[in-house]
Amino acid sequence: MQLQKIDKQLYRSRLNMVIVACIAVLAVFSLVISQTLIYLFPSDSGSHFHWNLLGVAASAAGVVASLIKLKTHPKMFEVAYVWDLKHSLNLIYRKNRALQAAAEEGNADAMLALGFSYQGSRQLWQLDDNTITMNSLNTAQAKLDELTEKYNVQLDITQYRSEILKSF
């Protein structure tokens, strides 16, 4: 994955549209499905919990399937990019301790993964207006900069590939 410039306002508006659409579809279809099942298979006890649950589960599965199918649509680009970025950052976070230790020993791939993580996190936090923890990110970036200087490593985050993480 490569970091790309994303228009914050466009991202926020499209994300809001996706959220509202998902909520509306989930609410409407879960009610339609559960009410249809209750009509077709009434219960003598008056409890229709299982039909309501099935309606919600089927609707949720439909929403997820629709999102996966629509992920490549041009109007979903910004939202899908952020989802993919979060996934990439999560993969790096899972290996963070090993990456930190390897970077301390001068491993250029570990430094590259950490550099990508810091740049991606900065972009993500700015898109989501989550700048509270930016100081800790700046501290981590400064430490990485010291390591790259110490081991004379040039980082080009455009060279980052997720396959790098397999060795950690």
C-alpha cells in the first residue's frame, strides 16, 4: 500500500454518506426480513426473538457484502483507502515490539515499516481530527530519525511493502 493524498472534506462527507446508508439499510431490511418471517412463521408463545435476530443478521451480512462489492466504486475511493490504511497500520502494530527491537539493531526494513506506520498514522489522525496523541507520534518519529542517522539508513516510504513484516 502506498500513502496517497486525500481531501479531508471529501473523505468526511463520503464517510458520513456510507454510515447513514448502512444504518438506514440495516434498519429497514432487518425490520422487513424479521416481520416477513414473523408473518410466515408465527409463534404461539409470542416471542419472536429468533426471527428478529435472523433479520438483523441477514441485513448485516447484506450490508457487509454490499460494502465489499462497492469498495472499488470511484465514490468509495477515499473511504476504502482509509479502511485499507487502517488495516495496514494494524498489521504493523501487531509486530511493533519486534520492529522496534530490530530497528534498534539497525534493520533497515524494520525502520521502513515504522516510518510507514508513523506517516500513515499522522495522515489518518489528521483525516479523523484525532490529533491528541500527535506528541507521542512526534517523539517516536524523532527516535526513528536518530536511528536512521546512527545506522546511515535512507528511508523512502514509497518502497514499503507489507511482505516486509513476514520476517518479524
